[in-house]
Amino acid sequence: MDRKEIQQHVIDELGKILVDKSPFQENEDVMMSNLFLEEEDFSDFFADLQSDFNITLPNRIKTELSHLPDNPDYRQLTLDGLVDLILVQMTSRKPR
């Protein structure tokens, strides 16, 4: 799966839980902090991504992203940054 396919899959997964999809229509490199997801939405989103890509995202990232308004360190994470993280996880995973 190439980068563009991964990005589209992430957008599709977010689209399942977002009511307002305008950030994606207006800006391909939308910041995660602009998505206004509930903690449960983030949990479902990460679970789906991990299952779909057969990866394990770091707990620190998942926890801090689900509390974005309270966490200035990850407020600027973009969709592209998340896609990069997925790519790194996919390429570094060990064959099963």
C-alpha cells in the first residue's frame, strides 16, 4: 500500500466518525486538533487503523492525541504526520 492509499484510508476512517468533513475538503494537510473528536471516537479510530494496517500505534501517541485540547505538544500533528507514523509502523513491523 503506498502513501496516497494510506492517506485516503485514514481520511475514509475519519469520515465515518466526523460530522463536519469540511476540514478535509478545504485542506489536505488538516491538523488533528481541528477535528473535534470525542475520546471514544479517537479510541475507535485508532483501533480501526491498527486493525486495518496490522500495526500497533504507540500508546503515548494515542493517549495524547485523544486529549489534544489539553496537550500542546501534539496540537500541531497533521494528517500527513499521522500517515507518516503509520508508514513507519508498517515498515518497521516484524513479519508474523
